[in-house]
Amino acid sequence: MWSNGDGSGCKTSKLFVGFSICLILLVISGAGTGLFPWWVAVSHTALVVYLMRPVLTYGASGERGPMRKAFLGTLLYLPLVLVGLAFTWT
């Protein structure tokens, strides 16, 4: 897990935000090329920004509670996005 050995939470937060930005750009480029509708890109961006909130709290405080919420959020995020993508793929 990224947070092991990261007492301040700074490294973990930067990694999570970096990967989240890459995911947002990937989904926006997919909507731009017509792989799926734009509302998917907008809802995905809103979901990822919502998931980034506990991570930024973790980076500011260094407590592990918000990171556990973010980890649970990512466990729920992946099946939700995969099922949504399967139904909206054109």
C-alpha cells in the first residue's frame, strides 16, 4: 500500500492525485474521440474529484482514517466504472 512508511501522507496524496488526473484525462480523451458520451466523462470527473477529497485530507493531516475511506471508495469505484463503461460503450 502506498501509505506504508509515509508518516505525513504527502507522498501518498501526490501519487493518488497524479493517477486521478491521468484517469480524468483518459476519460475525457475517450469521450472526445466518441467512445462514449460526454455525460460519462463529466460524471466520472465528478466521482474522481469526490474520491480525491479524503486523500487531500490525508495529505494535510497525516491520519490514516481518510485514506481508509479513499481506499474503500476505490474498491467501489472500479466495478461501478467498469459496469457503466460496458453499458455506454459505442
